[in-house]
Amino acid sequence: MDTAIDYEKLGNAEAFVLSGLGVPESVISQYPNDIDLIRAGTEYLNRNGNPITFDGVCELVNRRASDVEMESMETARCFPGVKDLLGDLRMKGYRIGLLTRGQRVYAETAMGKCGILEYMDAVEAFDDHPTGEQKPNPIAMEYLARRLDVLCKEILYVGDSVWDYYCARDSGAGFVGIAVGENGRLKWQRVKEKIDIVDDIVRTVDFL
């Protein structure tokens, strides 16, 4: 998918939610925007009379993330050739799945808008599992494998970020990197490991 998500705004979802709940900047600034921040923020709130749970904060963060993602829905589109590629793979009998750090409502809405949701045998989204179990955690790939009824080593995962690569590598799945965006192939050169890279997603069929 070619999207125009505001990733800076998305990355600040945890801080946005915790600040709204009353966690001061002096606490928020000590942690990156991830699970450690949510845990620290929850502990601060609990110490100061707010009984909200870690899972409760995570749910609010997921809602915020979903709102930010949905703001870009009007411009979401498939990269050229993707729909035809998925159709060809389905005709050849391949199972097709999506593993994303996006929220489910965004992933399914975007794919539905572009007419590719029907090709998916399984979708694993960020909010399907507890915070911390999303990619690059290899357990995310294990969840996808179970839904597809295959082993991780039978999956060829196609991704455009180093997080995608680490998730595939650590789970035993195969991997092909896509050189898209402003960094192109440069971001893959920073990974000191041999990675198969293509400039056009349609070329991924060469690795099946």
C-alpha cells in the first residue's frame, strides 16, 4: 500500500494519550514512545489515584493510532501491479496474508478500498494481540503462520522496513525487501546482512 500516514503523529500516540490522562512531560520525556513509556505512564497514574490498567492505556493508544491512520484513507492506494500480482498468486494456489503494525480497521478499510482484501487468507494487525507482541517480535510471524496453517519457514515475507526483516529473520521466514520511499535501497545497506532486494514488488515472484 502507498499511504500518506503522518508517522510522526502516529509515533507520538503513546505520549498523546498519556499526556491527556495527566502524565507530566517530565515522565514522558524519559522514555521512547513504546511499551516502556506506556508501562511508566500507567505506574505514574496508579500512584496518583488513577486506577487505569496497562491494557486500558494500550487500548486508548490503539484508538489514537487508528484515528491517525484513518486520516490518510483518502490518499491510500496500491502500488502499481500489486492487485494483479495477488490475483496471479491466488490462481497458482499460494496462500496470502498480511502482517502489519497498522490497526485492523485501517488495514481492512484500505485494502477494501483498493480491492485487494478479498485476496487475503489471513490478516494480523497491531491491535490483534497484546502490546509488545507485534513485529519485529517474531511471535507476530508465528501468529500469521497459524492463521495461514503453515510453518514460519514456509512463508516468504515481503516488507519495506528493517523491522519487517528482523521479524522474518528471527522467526525463520524468508524475506524480500522492497526499495520504496525516499531512502530506497539506502536503508537496506545499513543492515549488515545479505538481504534480497527488489525495486518493484512484482519481482518478488522470482523468489517463490
